[in-house]
Amino acid sequence: MTAWSRMSVRGRLTLTVTVASAVALLALSWLMLFWLRGALVSEVARRNDVALDAYVDFARKEPKSVTQLILAQNSEAVTLPVRLLTPLGVGPSDTLAAVAFEPYPTPGMVVPESGRDPLVLALQGRELPREVDRSEFVTKSKRVPTEQGILIVQVATSLSDVNRSVAVVRLALWVVVPSLLVAVGMGSWVMTRRSLEPVADLRRRVGDITSRTLDERLPVPPTDDEVAHLAVTMNAMLDRLEASSKRERQFVSDAGHELRSPVAAIRAQVETALAYPDTADWSSVGVTVLAQGERLDRLVGDLFTLARLEEGAFGPVPDTEVDLDELVLEQVGHLKGRRLDLSGLSAARVHGDAGQLASVVRNLVENAGRHASETVRVSVGTEGDYARMVVEDDGPGIPAEQRDMVFERFGRLEEARSRDRGGAGLGLPLAGRIVARHGGTLELDDSELGGARFEVRLPLAQPEPE
């Protein structure tokens, strides 16, 4: 388990918001400094260009005067005050300007490879250094050809004010950004705690609900947010748990009755026979004991099969061909006291477990026989790639709002049902799970006979290629 997963939801949210805010603020701060310096440097460059154009205009108008001034300035015998060029100082006070003179070589003379440096005259401020630091100055130069040589006018404007302004803003950001991050972190922690308080309250209330207090419900906040939706969902879950618990308790009662009834019948028959051994009909006692034993065996077998189906313990469906119509003919023989309609019976072959599919047919037919008034109709046929079996009765039917219940484990419609008329609530859930295991569907609808109509659809067995 990582440190991240060990943190609380509030801690993870606070850390995520703080880190995201830090990244965003740092990026915005860098962009702001970049934009601010760019804007200030652009303004300095504009002023530098204005000063350069002014000096270039003067050099073009008075090239001889400028050349003489440069030669005089660099002569050891003559000292020319720079103030004579004060009228040229058109640049700002933080601007340095100079003009250099490169004379043309005399015709026929060979210029040495290491020619001497050009003569330089400072027009404004001090003389420019040979290498100007680009981070400290904005520089630009232009060449002006004359009769005697080339005048190179260069202007440099200091970026000291720009650098100071950017440094002040950077220092302010170093103070403001951490303060904002602290405020964001604290605000996120507080807001997350307040937002999760209803969830914590729901958790405490759910923790207090036990199997004996499933009738309790969680309070739903008046807000239409995720917490309210969670409370509604959990209340719906509690409704299902309560209903399931009631059905299980009912099943325990019914199953106990179902198990006790055959045991009681066996015990009564045997005790009576033992009390009057000379007059007892031991053959009848044996028949009764065998019948009740079969009933017990079937009930226990259904419970065991249903549990294994829900656990998926049967594995893949066998690739055995089963004649569905023959299964129907075998199982309907157990139906007594009802008129049986098999006019819609035709051949249909599927792959599967013959024993489980026989259990499906038996449960559906017996369920129809218990609730039919007179007639039970069973039909088998094919429809496309599916085999189709329909079991119908002319009984009272099943209301639409209760149809899902009959396929639930332990589900029965009546609150109290007699042994002869009601089962343990396992037949239809067992049939539904067996059909689902075989890749089919079991659906419930109204029958034209007036009762319930159960339709089973299973994939047809495909003929093997010759």
C-alpha cells in the first residue's frame, strides 16, 4: 500500500488542489515576468531607435565635422571637450552614444591583417565598452559611408530600470505566491472537511444499522448533490436488504415447515405401526416413508443445486444434445388432476445438461399445475436459432409488479401457502439460473388462457458438418 493510498480523501484532495495551484501560480508568475520584461525592453528599444536615428541624421548631414571631431578627440596634441557635442544629446539620460570612424585605405597600400582599432568618439555619456552586456543594455548601430571612410554610429540604452522593476515584481511574487498557496491549502482542507461531513455522518449512521434494524433509513439532505444521491441510493439498498432479509426469514420458516412435514409424516406412520405391530399395514408404511423421503431428497437437492449454480461450481455446459420435446413428455407424466394440452409440441434439440434441463421442465410444469384451474398447455418449437418452450396455465396469473419476485431466491407471492399449493420458493429461481447457465432466457408474461405464461428460449444445437 502506497503512502498516497494510506492518506484520507480529505488529505488527497487538499494535496492535489495545492499542488495544482502551485503549478498554475508558478507558470502564471513566469509568464507574467516574461511578459513584463518583454514589454519594458520593447519600450527601451523604441527609445533607443529614436536616439540612433537622431545621431545618424546628424552624421549624414555633417560627416566632415564629425570626422574632424573624432580625429581631434583621438589626437594626443588636441583635447576636444565632449561638451561641444551637447546639442547632439538627443537621447535619454540612460542612453550612451558613440560614433566610430574607419578610414578608407590609401590606394596602393597594403592594409595589415591586424588592423588597428577604429577611432571612437563618445557622443553622449561615457565611451561604449568593446563588448556590451546584452542583459544590461539595448544596443543598435548603423554604418554611414562618407568620402574619407565609414562612420559607425552606435547607441546603447541601459536596462537597469527594467531589471530593477522586474526584480521588485519577482520579489513580490516570492512573497505573494507562497502566501496564496498556504491560503489555498487551508481553504481546501476546510472546504473538503465541510463537504465530507455529510458523508461521514452517513457512514456513522450506516455503521449503526444492524440486521435487526434494517427498517432504519438515512436522512436525505435537502440539496440535489452527490451526497443526497448517495443517501437515496443507500436507502434503496437498505430497502432491498430489508426485503431480502424478510424473504430469507420467510424461507427459513417455510423450509422448516417443508422439512418438518415429511419428517413428521414419517414419524407418525412409524410410531403408529410400532404401537400396533400386529394390525399395521407395513406395506403402506413403507410407501409413505419412501414418498416423504423423496420429497425431502428433492428439497435438499434443489437447495444444493441452487447454491452451486450461484457459486458457478458446475463449470462449462456439457456439449451433449438433448431433445427438449422428449424431456417434456417425460416430465408431464407426473402432472395429475389437470387437463394437459400438448398440441403445440414439436421437435427441438439443444446442447446442455439433460438432468438440469429436466429440472427446468419439471419445475415449470409443476408450478403451472399448482395454480391452474383446469388446463396446463405446454408447447415446444423452434424460432430462428433458438428452441422455444412455453408453459401456460389458466390460473389467476401473476401481477406485473410481482413478476420479478418469483425469480428471486426464496420469493413467493403469498404470505402463507399450504404444502399442497405452494412450494419452498426455489423452483422458479432454480429454473431461471439453469436456463441462464445454458445461454438462454426465461420470461414471464400473461397467457391467453388467463394465467401465467413462462417462455424458455435456448440456443439450438447446430448440426455437425458432414
